[in-house]
Amino acid sequence: MGKVTKSFRLLIVLITFAVVLFSAYNFGIIGQVYSGREQESQALSAEEPYVLYFHSNSCLVSRTAVDDKQALSERLGELADLRWVDIDVEDEGELEFAWKKKVQVTPTLLFYASDGRLIGHYSGKIDWVVAETELVAELERQTTVTE
């Protein structure tokens, strides 16, 4: 009887562990890493505007733009449901995606409408004030058109 009880307890523990692990994977807590291409596909299927931000940790301009990029992503996120996709071109497979998008330098900021049209392209030493002004105006225009 004692061996059966121990075996049953072990089985319960293993099943519980498997359920927790499976749930963590499905909710994206562990294991799932989406590429820039996959995140763009998700944004397109959700029909929401999105930004692809290509950067490199080895690029001085990319590293110095972190605070400006964060401020812009927060400002745009306040105005609309916007998906911001950070893509480090040094990550596996992302350089090929950058080439497909015709990215030549980092950082590069590509802003897309909810229908997938490219409506803003900023590269290199980005003037963040100009980018914010233009992108905010475009987001406001899109929200008034859809209302």
C-alpha cells in the first residue's frame, strides 16, 4: 500500500509539473521567441499599425538612441493600439529580415499603417522630434478616418 501511495504522489507531482510547464510555454512566459518577421505577421493579421525598429547593440547610434526610442514608443502607444517590434539585427535570422526590408543602417524605424502600407521611414541619426511629430499626426489622421 505504501509503494502505491508514493507512486501516486510522484505521478501527481509529475503531472502538475507538466501542466505548469505547458501553460508557461503557451502563455509565452518561456520558450517562445518570435522573430521580427513573425511579429510583423501578427500585427498585420491584427490589423493594427506597427513599428519595426531595427537596431544593433554594437552600433553607437543605436545605443545612444535608447531613451528617445522608449519615449517615442510610449507616446505612440498612448494614441493608438500600436505594436512596437524591436529587432536586433545581430540576432539569428534578423539580418536577413532587415535586408528584405531594405534596411541599410541602424537604427532604422519603419512605421506601417494597419493595412501594411509603409508611412514613415527614418534611418541613421534619427531626428526623434520630427519622427514623433509626423507619426503622431499620421496616427491621429488614421483614427479620425476609422471613426
